[in-house]
Amino acid sequence: MDSALGDEAWCDFNVMPDPGSTYDARGLPTNGNVMPRSKLTALRQALGDTKSWALKRRWQFKAKVTSGYTIPLLFGFPGGNGFFMFNVSASASEQVIDLKGDVMSDAADVALEYRGTSPSVISTHSVIFSELCLRQLPCTEFQGCVPSYHYTAKANDSGDTFDQCCEAVMCKGSVTCAPTTQWEQEPDFNTRMGNTMQACCKPKLCTEDLCNSTQYSPKNGTGILGSTVGECCNPRYCADYTGCSAGKDEAKLSDSNDDGTPRLGSTDSECCNVVPCADFNCSTGDNLWTSPAEPSGHGHTAAQCCEPLFCANFSCASTKYTDKANAPVQGNTTDRCCEPLMCTNYTCANDTMTLMNRPETRKGSTDGECCEPKLCKDYSCSDQTKYVKKPLTIELNGVGQISRLGFSDAECCSPVYCHDFSCTSSKWTSRNLTSDDTTLGSTFEECCDKIFCTAYTCTTDYDGDGNGTMWYKRVDTNAFRWQGSTDEECCHPVYCSQYTTSSPTKWKRKVQGSEPLLGSTDRECYNPLMCDKFCGCDKANKILRPDANNTQGSTVAECCEAVQVTTTAAR
């Protein structure tokens, strides 16, 4: 039976916006988006706000599709070589699509696209998508909450890591060290028990050097929290400054800046209109003037306080310009004194580069100015466990797609960070990397620390000497150390098949099932033979011992005793 929309069994934890909507792929070209722009933007925003949407993380996509086409059509998501790829069957009617797999694109690149090439445009029939679902798998499917007697999977949550799916009362998940400018997590925050800011977070105290300037002074008091000027400092306003001297034509500046904000400062240069030529700024916007070596006098114009600059003294030494043939007499800028070198006359240094679009409009005479690398479609990421290929096209202002440019990991590949990798294993343990750690990888070897057997005690090794009755410890060598935290990884098994009892008349070997029996004692490898099951006393003209049900044995000597004859005396 088809699930009704909103049924938890169909799609709990759905991040799709407006999951009740239906979408018709009719009219889409190859790589066209099934969802309209507004819905796709909302989905990307939702995924961007979802921490668990990260490369190589496991998610699920579901949908129902009805197709008017008599041939299968390919759809899927861009990223890597494509993911959540599926064929809509010919003449499909409410076909259920249910896919589980690794995320292969950032949230900003997510899209449900028509990925087929034949037809190149879905034009003759409708292909209707409904009940779209995109979610992390429910925690009830997560197998990593081990050992089972310490952790259990959450019944009403989703995820693919120990931290997402396994219950514990810890700082993480119950306390937010915010604002981050005033609080930071304790070093062991992820494993620390607690549920208050004081128990789980370290305060950031204001420091005096933060406010050590002419525009700010420290706030009064002790124990003030903060790491920004706004939190820790009092502004110094020019409105309170009384040092301007009218006698030197140094009228006080307005108490407010041009944008209306209060003018900050506590010095002449910040609060006063100082106009002696020694302090006049000759670096005017037209770049026609410069300050004299020994300025003197007062003035309010460049002509009064500055020396002219001439093109004859200006150097056009640049990769984009050369000296202008008929430059103006006065000038000190590229525009006035130089003429441009255009990329259309430049040849790129090697065949991995090509001139950028419209080189006749670009200035330059170097590869960096005029050339661009090959397209990312020709590049392979340097390490498949540390990078995932970005989609080969990017959206341009939301109106179309262009090929992604680049020929390097940084340009063509998205990094896969170890802090998103789950180290759930009996042989590995998490490095507790923070969310801003830049270690790359998606394997245990790259992202986790080894758990060695050195401190492990084998089951049945009750005296700790390394030798138990069912297991005995594996021995490290100078060149090799055993890795793990279970009997199977750290110990050698002792099989009952290699053990023989010294009392065969009192014990019967246990029947071995599909798994070999472990042990090296009578109790572990044998069942006791009790005299109450022995039937040979009659043949020996003896009777069964009265305590036969508590006596082990299977022989006359062990289980029988002589018949006591009672003699009656003559009268």
C-alpha cells in the first residue's frame, strides 16, 4: 500500500520544502532542474543549515513518479559522478523511488536534475514527481551504538554517527556556549558531563589591550565577558574632546560623520580641522599633486600647499600599460600617462591555458591577466578519499549554467573533512576533531586513532596472566602491534575440539553446533554423566546408589553398590 503524504513511515525528518507539492519535468533539457527556483533555493538553504549535510555522509532520497514516456528516463543529483541516480521506468505509474547513499555535493550545488540525453528535452509527455523526500536515515537503522549495554539508538531522530544517534547526558547536545564572543567550549566539551554554561564552557574575559586606542577605553568593572570592542570598550567621542585650538584655524570637526554616526577620537588629528600645510593631504583624488619635502604655511587647496606631479616623471612599468605617446603635461596616474596592453595580442605560455573570454576587452600581458585554466571536467581530484569532484557546471546568477573553470583541487574539488567522519569501530577511536579542523579524509586510517590490544583482558582470563580457558592473549612483536578491543581481535580462541577430559566415564563431550565450542575445561566442553541415568547395575547383580542423581559416573564401580541381604534368626 502506498504511504500517505506525511506518514512517518514514508518520510519522517524530511527537509524538502512543501513536501505536498508535485513537479512536472516536462520542458526540461538535459541537466535541467525538476524543482522551480524558489523551492530549490529553500531546499539549499535548509541543507546549508543542516550540519549533517556533508560530503560522504549517508542520506536517503524518496519520491513517487508517473511518466507518460514509453522509455526509461534518467534523473539524479549533480556531484562526483552523480549521486541518487535513478531511472524512471517506461510508462511509470506512481513508481516508488527509494535510494540510500553518500552525499557528493555541497548544499549550494544540490539539485534534482534530468540527467538523460535522449530525449535532449522532455517535451512530448509529462513526468510528474510527488511526495519528494530528502532526509538522513532514521537512527533506528544505525548499527554503531556499541557496546549495546552502554548506548542505545534514539527512537525519534535521524543520523549516521554515534553522536547523532546514541543517547547520553553530556554537555554536547544540551548546552550551547553562546554568544561565542563571550564563551568557548571546554577542551573536553564533547565528552564532558553537564548541562549548564558554567559546567561546560569557559568564559572569555575582556582584555585591556583590546581597548588601548585613542577611540576606545576599557569598560569599568571586573569579570566582564567579551572579545569584541562592542562588548569590552566604551567609545571616546569627539563631542567630548576640548583640545581643538581656534587660534591656528583649527576649527573643531562636526561631532558626527557624514553617515550620521558619532565621530570617535581623542586627538587633534581625529577631532579637529587641522589645516597647516605640514598636515595638508596632497594625495588628492586626481593624483596631480604631492607633498613638498619641507611644507610650510597654511592652506586649504593643493595649489597652496602641494607640488605638481608630471607624466614625464611617472613610470608606466606594468604588465597592463606602456607609456602614452602624447601624455598630458601634469599627471601621476596610469589613465593620464599610459596606454593599455590588450590581451588580444598575447599568447598564453602553455597549452593548459587559453585566452579568457573577449580578450580584446581585457588588459594584460601575462598568463594571470589574460589566460584561464582548463575546465574542471578535464581534471581528476588528487585523492579520492580526501576530495569529491564538484559539479561540472555552476549556476550564473540563477538564470543559467556555465562550465566550472579550474585545474586544481582547490578549484575543481570539494574537501572531505575528517571531523564529519564517524570513527565508530572496535579498532578505532575518534580524535575529537573540532568543526573547524582542516584535516582531510574519509577513512579510518586518515581520520581516527588506533585502539591497541595492550590493555585488553581476554574473556576467562580471570587472573590477568594472558591465558584464559576460552581465549589467550595475542602477543605483540617489535614490528607489529595487535589492534582492537574485542576477544576476536586481541585473543586467540581455545577450541574444545583440542581438549580431552581425564575422566571420560564422568563427562560426555558437548555436541558442536554451527559455531565451534570454546574452552579448555570439563565444564566448558563436556556435559556431566550422572549415575541416575546408568542402567548396568542389574546385570552386575547390584543396585543403583541411593545418591545416584548427585553422583557423576557411567560404570558399575561408580554408580552401583552391593545388595544388602537381611537374615532372619530361627525361633
